Amino acid sequence: MLKSTTNSYEVRSRLHSNPRRNLRLVMFESALTHGSISIAIMTPFFISIGLNQAKIAAVQAIFTVVVMLLNFPTGWLADRFSRKWANVLGDFGCAISYLCYSRANSFLTAVACEILLGFFMAFSQGVDFSLLKHFSEQLSSSNAQQDQSTQEQNFRRQSANLVTYQYLASILLCLLGGPLGVVSFRFAIAANGITYLIAGIVGLFIQDDSERLTTTKATPLGDMCRIARESFTPGRLRRRIVAFAIVREMTHGIIWIFTPMLLVAGVPLAVVSAAWALSSVASTIGARLARRFSVNLPAWKVLLIPLVIITCGLGIITIELNAITVWCYLLASIAQGWVGASALSLVQQEALPGEQTSVVSLAKVLGQLLYMPAVWLIGFVADFDLRYAALVTIILFVPAGLYVVSRIRKE
């Protein structure tokens, strides 16, 4: 009787669910949490409380460790119980964390705030894309004439749309953060909490009727080990996870050097936020290009394109850093937009519906494992010469990326 009641509830839930409305809510919530009002002033803020580039990199590495350790367990919890509530908890927790961060005044307090922020961010990592895939498939399934290939292309387009909205939000928030940062670094950081608060409220209205994870082991730890083992078994999914981690992190570690590059090139601090907004514009262009072209490309070409773009952009900066060449960083931003709009969907297409958040979390954990030593090394060499940061990024990621792409091409 209980099973019959449960099935009846699930049927009613799906009948009353509005996938188009839910898809829009997911995109709105995700866009709000992707942008950062204070991103352009974080490096000057860190310097103002006594941190150098190496310590800034250490702070970010500690944050990454926290997210990395919690990402997979919280992803499993989201798949097993509720992706919606994991997202809401993460958003409200991040709102509180940013308010605390606005009071940081030393390396240790910055570390404490990064730990708190990482704890709550782990709950929402990957949830938006797993919900996006579910609602996108619901919309596609309403059209009986669409085959599997067409449904996959539609999902990749929706992923590109989501990333586009994320970067558009970043542009608006960066432009807002500039004037706020000139008034007060701390005020700009606290303002980040407001966007997460709004996102959490939006998340409350999402109707999450996505498929839940069915456990096959006696304990949660055993089930997580099973998912990890199956995900990293040699095959298409593992190659895509590794490729995603590489192309994602090659555009990640360098972002903390962008503001110092601009300042060395003579860009006034008051204009730096506009430069970050321009970077988001470039990322938006990359996402739109991915929406237009990547859906019809094989996986290896989707992954090769950002490798080529970032090599060109950072290669020029390695040779010469001045008021003209510093804008070649925007090529890295285009690559970032392309990767965000296309790479993760390649992973999701190989993952089971009930394990979406867990597999996405695993992919991000691998990326974070790459990010930690990379961001430290990039920050370390940047204290000697900012051009070395661009060179190290190329050396660390491009050869590895080309190797994985060649393996995927042979599939």
C-alpha cells in the first residue's frame, strides 16, 4: 500500500511539474551564484590585509581542498535525497559566509572564511547542471519526433544558454562591484551575500522531480566508492572526466593574476572592474560560439578548440606584457566560456540520470586536484614575473590536454 501511495505521489508530482518554468528558475539561480560583485577587487583586498601572491594562492588552495573533500559526498547526498534542498542550503550558507568574509583582516581570518565558504559551496556544486539536464530532457521528451541525438543536442544548447546567462550576470555584477569596491572593499564583498540570498529564495520555488539515486551498497560510503570506481573505469566517461578537468582548470588558476597584470600594464584600479566585465563579455562570446558550433562537433574537436585559443592568448603575454598585449587575456576568457558551455555536458551525457550530481562532482574534484598545485605554482612564479604565470599555465595544461584529446579522437 505504501509503495502504491508513493508511486501515485510521484506521478502527480510529474504531472504538475512545469519543466520550462523550472528550467528558467534553475538558470536564474545559477546565474546569480556564478557572478561575483567583488571578484575584481579581491586581489587588492588580499594585499590590503597583508597577503602577497603566494599567500593569495595558498588561501585559494585551502578553499579548493575544502570543496574537493566535500564535493563528492554532498553530490551523493543531493542525488540521494534532494538536489533542490542541497542547492538552497548552499546558497543561504554562502550568503552568511560572504558577510563573515567582509570582516576578515588577516591571512588566518581569510583562511577561516574560505573554509566556511567552501563548505557551503560544496552543497550546490553540480546541482544546477544536473537539474538542467533533467528539465531539458523533460522538455525534449514532450516531442515524440525527437530522437536521442536531437535530445542530446538540445541539452548541449541549454547548457550553453545557462553558461551565457552566467556570464551576463557576471558582467552586470562586475560593473556594480567597481564603484562599490572604490568606496569599500569590504562593502563589495558583503554585497556578494545579497546575490546568494536572492538565489536561495529563487531555489525554493524549483519543483525538483528528478530521478533519485538508487543505492546498491549497504552504506553511503560503499555506494560512493562504487560510483567513483565505475566512473573511473577505463572508457568514455573517464576520458571525458579527465578532459573536462584539464580544460576547465587551465582557465581557472590564471584568473588571480589578471588584476595584477592590468595594474602592471597601467590600467587604473577604478577601471579594473570594467576590465573584468569585458572579460565576462569575452566569456559570453565563447559560450555563444559553443552554442552555435559545438553541438555539431565531435567531442575531441570541442575540447581541442579551447586548448588552441588559450595557447595563443597566454603565449603572447608570455613574450611581452604591456598595455596592448594584456588584452590577449580575453582569448583565455573566450576559451573559458567555450569550456563552460560545452565540456561538462560531454561528461553528463555518459552518466546515469540518478548519478548526475555525483559524477559532475567527481569531475570537479579531479579538476580541483589539478588546481591546487597549479594555482600555488602560478602564484609563486607570478611574484617573480607575471609573464611566468602565463607560461606555466601553458606548460601545465596544454600538453596533458592534447594527450587526452588524442585518446578521445581514437574512440
